[in-house]
Amino acid sequence: MTTVLTRPLVSLATVAALLSAGAAFAAGPMLRGDITASADTLTVGDLIENAPPALADAPLFRAPALGATGTIQTRRIQAAAEALGIAIQSGGRVQILVTRAARRIGPDEIEAAIRKRLAAEHGLDPASTGIVLDGPAPVLAAPPTLTGEAIASEIAFDRRTRRVFASVWLGPSPAERRAQIRIGGSVVDLIEVAVATRPLERGQELKAGDITIERRPRDTIGADAQHDGGPLAGRIVRRTAAAGTVLRPADFAKPELVGRGDVVTAVYEAPGVALALRVRATESGSLGETIAVVNPHSKKTLQAIVTGPGRVSVGPAAPGRVASAARTTP
């Protein structure tokens, strides 16, 4: 009876010892995976999991530049760790990726900072002033902990050439700038124009969501550009336009309410007289347009104003009609 009980107890003890040894092995120093660095230097604690606390802050490598990504070979990390007396497990990794965290200040924020300074020092309206920055789109990389808006200073503006140069920076004060870039560009006047938000196909009806209002450099916009989008909704596209195209009134037409050859109702109104008869349109027309219609009984051709779907107005009361139509009766 005693022998039977002893065997399972011995087996359980062996299993417990093995589990304990495995846990100790797993808890040993191990290479971390890909990391995001927040400082200039990569420490033992950044790269090695379960590192000795006393060595966690020891520097091992320099981090990439702000916003950049680099690689470190595992063998280099192991060699650096061994020099400190730390043996690490690689987990089968050959290298790790290190990305340096950064706050990115892009062209829009940089331009806004310069516009704000131009307004303060030269009286230019920020809403109607644009900056065409020189070269590729600039990006100012700063530590993520550096908050606050970008600031432009040391600005030089030539009103004749419209050239501008400025320093754009982040930091607690001008004397403590921790990120800075020198920018050049040209100042342009902006104007509001209607722009297509998506590709437009000929013949389709324009909806409010198909149009947006953007500010574009005045010297790149034709004199016939559409400056607001409200009047265009419901009109018919006359020519294909890609997304982002500046729109013109000539690119659209009012929807046709009367088609050529349609039989429509013509209303003739004069003092004390109101008549309605059916006539045939010899032209198509949109609301408010003047078209020719034929009285099928008298065969006379009349000038009429399109007043609605399948309806026209003839006679003295027709507003905006040509003079000859005022003297014509059905």
C-alpha cells in the first residue's frame, strides 16, 4: 500500500521540478521584438526583456533619427549584452526593427505658421494667402513630447517678388528650440472655387456632394471659374471632369424640361384672357429658356418661355420673352 502511494508522489515532485526549471529558463533575459524608441539611446531594458534591473538603463546603441526606422543584428545585441555579463536568448530572430517615435509637422502646419507670421508682421490676410513651398513637401520631425503649435520667425518677405523665407520651429521658447527647419517659398493670392469631389461623367445630374469649395492660387484659375457650388446642384454635366477639377458654369446645363418634338402645354395670358393649348416644341429647353413652338392648328411658329416640365408660356405675360413673341397670339 505504501509503495503504491509513493510512486505518484515522486512523479508529481519531478514534474514540479521540471516546471520550475522551465519557468526559470523562460524568465531569463530574452531579446525583445521590434520596438519603438522614444529617446536618442537604446538601453539594455529597451532591447532585452527580463534584464537585470541594475543594468536596465545601461546604454547599448544609438537610436535612429526622429521618425526613421533602422535594424540591429541580433549578434550585435548579444555581443553587447555579453560584455555586460548578460546572456540572452534570441528567440530565433536574426535582427530587430527599431522605429524612432516622432511628431511630424507637415506642409499644412508649416504653411499655416508662415501665414500667421505674415499676417502679424506684414498685414496679409491668412484666409486669402497661400504659400507655395520650395522643393519636396517639407516635414519637421520633433520628439512626441514636444507639444504646441509650430511657430514661424525670422521671416523675410519681398512684396515685389512675393518670395518669403522663415524659420519654423517647436520648443518652449525661441531660445530653446528642439526642432527647427528653414523654409522658402512664394506667396500667392487664393480664391474660392468650386471643385469636383469625384469623377463626373457627361449626362449625369450633379448632386450637392459632388462639389466642394477650395481655395486655389488666383493666377492658376481662369476668369470663368465657378466660385460657389450652390447654383450647380441639379444641373446636368456637359463634359467629363476628374476629381479635383476646378469647375466652370459652361461645364453644366440646366436639366431639359422640354425636349425637341415634345407636345407641350402652352399658356397664353393677357389682360382678361387666359388660354391653354397643345403645341409642339421645335427646340429643347431648360427652365426660363426661350424656345420655338408650333401651333398645330394655325401652323404658326411662336416664341415661348419654358416654365416647367412640359409647359411653356406665350403672350405678353411671358417674362423675359423676345419682343416678337409679345405680338404673337396662338
